[in-house]
Amino acid sequence: MLSTIDDVASVPLTVRAPEERYGIVGRSRAVTDLIRRIERVSPSRSTVLIVGETGTGKELVARALHTRSAHRHMPFITVNCAAIPEGLLESELFGHAKGAFTSADAARRGKFSLANHGDILLDEIGTMSPALQAKLLRVLQEREIDPIGAERTEAVDVRVIAATNRNLRQLVDEGRFQEDLYYRLHVIPIDVPPLRERAEDIPLLVEHFVHKHAARMRKTGLRLEPGILPSLQGYHWPGNIRELENTIERAVVLAEGPTMTREVVTFDVTTRVGPAVVRSHNLRQNMEWMECETVRQALTVSSDKRQAAQLMGISPRALSYYLAKYPFLTPRGASCSDRRVEDRGER
């Protein structure tokens, strides 16, 4: 088993089966806790609410819940509530009778009916309209659906798994999500950690994605250039695992030889910059702090000065000027709140 980042960078990247459970790759404490919760919850028929940022793998967690359950041979149906127009979502979920509306030439079963005795994943539940929220609440309470235009209700035995990247509690407080529905969904919550909270899993995830995309492209023996993994681990990954996979897929496609260099392993550092921070009333001090912070962030993402300069949109020569101006800055050096930056602004 690989023990250090340097070990990973110096050998061909191949994924190891013990590090992947239910399609979830990692061995960090956050992943271990997530797997343990999945295994405890999966036998239950209780409603589950999966919460996590975009790209963290919420659908993967839902599928793991289904795969581990006693009804794993029954249907697993997914519905992306944000991807279906509001006017069609009700029919998509609950079905409709023939002649229920102008284009209803035949009766159609909804996703709840198709998922009977299995699981249904309602992804992006926070985007659902208030009217549909009320109908969904009734399904959870009564365990029956009311297809559009039908004379009778239809009983369903479905475990509902909802997923969201939004703060439903906040939506409730803002009057945009029904409180009763929130509590009906919030029976068993599962929080999926963002990638920045499990950076120790990045080497394994990189192995996994290189293996996946290299096999598809029939490339063998791909290696990462030494020193790239620390840059990947230092990046914030606002798009989480999805962004990391896209980064690795791009590198695999663009790699011209067996080594994936810094030129092909690229990502968007601009998303790391948060709201502007005014540190004092001294204009020069604020400007120098922003200069310093921009350089520090670029060096955190890449210790390679050439790539760091590229991320900042400046030349390597210009970066050398800023490094001379702020000599205490290194990829793991002092922060820009250091008194030396403030002293410069006071002169």
C-alpha cells in the first residue's frame, strides 16, 4: 500500500480495491464515518435526507443505501427536480390518466409508481415549488399518490431519499420550503463532506480517476509529475469530487507521454478568492495586503513558480518581483496578515 504522496507520484497510478466501498473512494475519517452511517441506515425504510455541496457524490451515497438494503433487487429511481420544468414535474413524479390534459394520449405511470417496493431519489429537493411540496408531504404521510386526472389514489411502498446542496432550514425560515415537509424529510440526515475536508483522500481519488479515464482511452503507465499532488491537496475544490475528476480526465486526454505534467494538470484558482477584505483605513496597506494574498494563494495551489504566475495572469518575471517584495512568502510560509505586510503599508 502506498504510504506517502511521493510514493504515489513515483509509480504508475492504479486504484486499489480496498480503498473503494460502494463506489466511494477514500480512507479518511470523514469517509469512514460516512460509510459507517450508510451501513447503519441502509436496512431501514425511513426517509433519508442527504446534504452536501455540489459535486460531493450525493447520488453515489443514495445508490450505496439502495445497494446495501434488503430491497436492492427492487427499483432505484432518480429524479432531478431542478432539471424538469415545474409544469411537468408533477406528472413525472405521480403520473397521469389518459385525457388528463391535452397531450395525455395515454395513461402514464409516475416515478413513484415505478419505484414501488424500492427507493426513489429526489435530487435537488430544495428547488421544488410550494404546490409540489404539499403533494409530496401527502405522499410521505399517507404513502399514496394521486395521479393527475385519475379517479383513485394509488398506494405505494417507497423509501424516499432526498438530496440537496441547499440549506433547507434556511429556506424554511425564508418561507420558501414547508416546515412540515422539512421535518418529514429530516428523519435520517446524512452529511456528505466536501473534498477540502478530506484532502488526504485526494491521492487515492487521483489514482481512481487516472485508472478510469486512462483505461477508457487505452493509455497505460501514466504518472503524475512529482510535486503536483501537494498542489492538488492545497486547492480549495469548490466543485468538489466532480471538479477533481474533470481535472484528471483533462490531464489524461492532454498528456502526450507517460507523465502528466503541470501544463496539463490545471484548475481554476480564481474561485478561491472570497469577498474583498478591508484590513484598515490605510489604502496602501490594503492594496499591498491584496497583492500579498493573491501571491500566497497562487503559491498554495502550485509551488511551481511558472504555473503560479500563469494562474495569476502575470509573467514569471513579475512574480519574482512580488516574491522579492514579500520575501517571507513561500507555499507553506507566513500568512499575509504577518506584521511585515502591515509595516510596509504604514511607511
